[in-house]
Amino acid sequence: MGVWASFKQWFVMHLLIGYIFLVSGFIVCFLMFLASIFIWPFNKTLYRKVVCNLGYTIWSQFAMLGQWWSGSDCQVVLENPDDYKYLGQERAIVVMNHKYEIDWILTWILSERLKVLGCTKIYGKSSLRWVPIIGWAWHFTESIFLKRQWDKDRETLSKDMNYLEDYPKGYNVLLLLFCEGTRFTQEKHEESMAVARQKGLPELKHHLLPRTKGFVLTMRGIQGKVSSILDITCGFMKEGAEPTLMNILNGKAVKGQFYVRRIPVAEVPIENDEVCSEWLHELYRNKDRIYDNFEKNGRFTIGTPVDVPWRYNDLITYIFWFVLLCLPLFYYLAQVFMTGSMYLQLLIIVLFGMAWLGVRRMIGVTEIKKASKYGKTSSSASVVNGEKKSN
């Protein structure tokens, strides 16, 4: 291991990264809060421009850590190379598999390269809204939060789909949708396939059964507002490090691939729930075959690889935060440890320790072993029509 690689794993460097993220995040979320009070009631278009650009200054930190700090890369493989001209140039729903801890970081890296990172949004469980900084920023940038209670979620989806057509020109929204409802684990897969056998559906090797109700309602709500579905299948190659957020923080490069299929929204049948649901199931059967190609070959051997060039914007933004936040910090710490009291020095150490614990707790949200239990059956719940329904 070289000196630079070892340097990236130093505890003090992780503290510094955590400090920049936390302080910049609190500043940005406070500015978003002010915008929600003083801009949103009077000019929603201006508000969306403001929060998209503010959101970029947070999300770009993950893109920077992925690309420039760890040297990770994400190669795009297109089913149809002619679709390259649409990437980043239209509003789209991203339907993605969810097998890895950091598949979402690859999505942000690709969004950064396509110049739409500030306009990325998610479908997320409602508890994510309260995750400090990340959840708050998702809230202010109008991500869609679901309680996984269908009556309430149906109302939320119907209302939140309307804002998509209100975004200003040039602000192309990418809305990330994990139709499986939760991250893949072997236990959840076994239970999901038991449901597939019960319902007479073909079994999937690499995915959970997609949850169809929200997808159907989404497809009806985005008509005329969103141009396409980007069906993305993500895989990580074995020549890279294990795809975890801690490995990226430690400067270890992961190597991912995206297999991308562009499907015009007009091609999705929405005449009735059953037909639209079957269309989604067929999409996941195709996804299964695509990922099987990756599993067997260690990379996608189908489709056409395309080069999506890196940009410097995320690196420049991070340098801005470093200069703004770290130079005063270094000066203050030098004064404290040269002339300050022992109690003040201990307080500084404790505060930095608490900051690191906060960042580590947020990292824990991404870990597979702490993934949602959504989709698991129990004595008090059963799965019906691909949805979790309380008895």
C-alpha cells in the first residue's frame, strides 16, 4: 500500500471529511429552510432553481468521494447506442435493481457527469425524511416519501406527481425508483420467490418481485410530464473493491457498470392495472436475464459501452467547501492547542468524536446488514399481489 493510499485511511482524514459534510450540510439545509419560507410561497419556479443548486453542493460531495477520492468508476453500457443523446436531456424515471450498498452512489456519479445531479430525487420510506442533512435535503428538494400504507401512499403519489411538470426548463428531473421496495438479501429473495410460486409467476434469480401498485399509479401520474423510463441494471466488477461506503471513504476504488435501456413512457400500457403490472413483471424478467449475463461473465457482454466524460464541477465544489470550512478550523485549532486550556482541548476532541459517530451512523443506514425488513413475511403480515398487507 502506497503512502497516499494509506493516508486516505487515516482516522483524522475521515474526521475531516465528516466535518466538511456535516457543517456544509447544516448550512445548505438551513438555506433550503429559508428558501421554503421566503421563496416557495411566492415563486415556486425560483425556489426549485435555488434548492436544486443547493442540493448539488451536498450530493456532489458523494460524487467527488466516489470519483476523485477513491478513483471509482461507473461504465455505461447502452442497449441502444442511439439513446445516448437523450441521457441528461429529458425528465426520466430511473428503475433500478437494488443489490448493493452503494448502487445509489453510482447513480449520483452518473448524474454528475450528465449535469443533472441537483435534480435527482428518490422514492423513499418516510423515515428517511428525518435523517440529518441527507433526509432533510431530500425533503426540501421534493423527493417522494412513502409510509408503505397504501391508502396514504396513493394520495401522496397522486399529489407529488403533479410537481414534475412545474420544473423550470433545463432542470431535468431524474426520479429514482426501486420497485423491489427494499434492498436484495438472500432471505428476502427466498420469501419473495415463495410468493411467486404461490401466484404462479415466473421466479427471478437475482431480484425480488417488483411491487406494482405504486408503479401503476406513477405511470398514470407522469403522462405528459416525463419522457422516458431508464431501466438501469447495476453490477460491480470483482476487480474493484467490495462496494461499500466505508471502502469508498478509505479510498478504495470500486468498479461498476450500468446497463441502460431507454423506454419511452408512451410504450407503457396503462389501460388497466393488470396489464401495467404484468408489463413491470416482464421488465424485471428481462432485468434478471441482463444481470445473469453480468453474473456469468463478470461484466456485461451485451450492449454497447459508451464514454460519459468526467467533469470537474464536483471536485471544484468540494475544494470550495474545504477552503471555506477548513482554513478557519485549522487556524482555530492551532490557537486552542497552543494557548487554550486543557478543558477546551478535551471539548474539541469530544466534539470531533461525536461528529465522526454521526457520520458513521449515517453510513450505517446504507449497510446491507441494516437494510429494511420491508418485504419479509411474519406471523402478522402476508404478501398479496406483490404488496405487503397487514392482516
